[in-house]
Amino acid sequence: MRVLFVGNSQMAVYDLPRMVEVMSEFAPGDHPRIEIGRRVVGGIGLKGHWLAGEKKGTPRDMIATGKWDYVVIQEIFNA
């Protein structure tokens, strides 16, 4: 299973993508393993990721070319 994480420092603080990957590594053998992709940039919300365009390495490029099973998108929370 392939999962792409798109977010900012709020996602990076606890390294959520790696945490999910490790949990999949320790799951019983009959459960799928998870291959992680990530685009995590501090201080950028969903709009910033979108406005980065479609050049190589941007979330839009990664989604279009990565053949992901799931994409997890995290937005900035401003209280």
C-alpha cells in the first residue's frame, strides 16, 4: 500500500509519516506494508502546497505521478 503525506511542521513534529510506516512494519504478516511518500514544508497550508504548481517534487506532481493508494493532507490550524 502506498500513502502520500502532504503537510507542514505540525505533521513533522512527531514524524507522523514514519510513525505510520513503523506501525505497518510491526503489523502481523498478513497485513499490508505501507510505503510512505511525503511532502512536508513548515508554515505551508494546503493553499501553499497547491500554489506551488505542478513542477517536479510538488504535491500536485507527486499525486499525479505517484500511483498512491491514499493521500493524507494536513492543513495549518490557526486558532
